[in-house]
Amino acid sequence: MGRHVLVAMGRTDASDAALEYAFEEYPAAKISVLHVTDAAGPLARFGGRDPCEYVIPELTAERGADLLPTPDRFTRAQCRRAEQVLSRAHELAERHDREIEPAVRSGGAAREITDYAEEYAVDHIVIADHPPTAFRPVFRSVPESVTRNASAPVTML
């Protein structure tokens, strides 16, 4: 059975580089792309709209039912950001003549990434590190938390 690599992707150029790294380093692996949004409060609802309205059309037919978290935890802005990230991921996959398995989760990023990796028996995680900030010494970064808590090896770029 082939390897399964998870790429945690956000809205940064570093995330794009992480996906390209995964394509180059793991040419025969199944590549999953996970975008995690912050959990929304109970008042941040779709307003009765179907969450699939905000999903990339070609994904709706394949995985629309299980792609997004429950509508009460996913705002319209979060949907748009997830669409943008997954659109970029699909563009990069096309450039590299590769397929990806897209996924979106809502919650704490480090926890959602490690839970996804456990749930889907991921062999390796690739994640982009963000530039240092004034708050970084106080709060551990998501990549650091993933590295400390994941059972699979992690490459931090």
C-alpha cells in the first residue's frame, strides 16, 4: 500500500510551498490537503443556506456531504477562505499532474490536524511554519504543537 501524506494548508505562500514540497518528495503518495478554520460561535450561522453553496462545485459532487463541518460551526467567511485555499491546492495539483483529497475542519488547528492524521492513518504530515511574531514566545505555534502531538513524522517548512 502506498504512503499517505497530509498537507496542512492555510492562506499563505508558505502553505503553497509545503504542498509543492509534498508533491516533489512523495511522488507516489496519496496527498490529503486539510484546511482548518477557527470554530465559530453559535450565533455565526449560514442563515439557513446550504453549506454546499459555498463549496467548490467539482468537490460537491464527489464529497459535498462530508467535506464541511456542521453548518452551525462554519460561517460564510470561513467557507470563502476554505474555497480559496482548496482552489489554490487544486491549481497546484494540476500543475504537478497530481490528485489531492481535500478536507476542511473547524476547531483548533493543531488538534484538528493531529486528529485527522490519526483518523485517516496518515504516514507523514507536511506543514508550513509561519514567520516569527512578538507573540510566538508566549504561544506555541501550530506547527510546533503538531510536531509534539502527532504520531506520524512531521516536516515543518
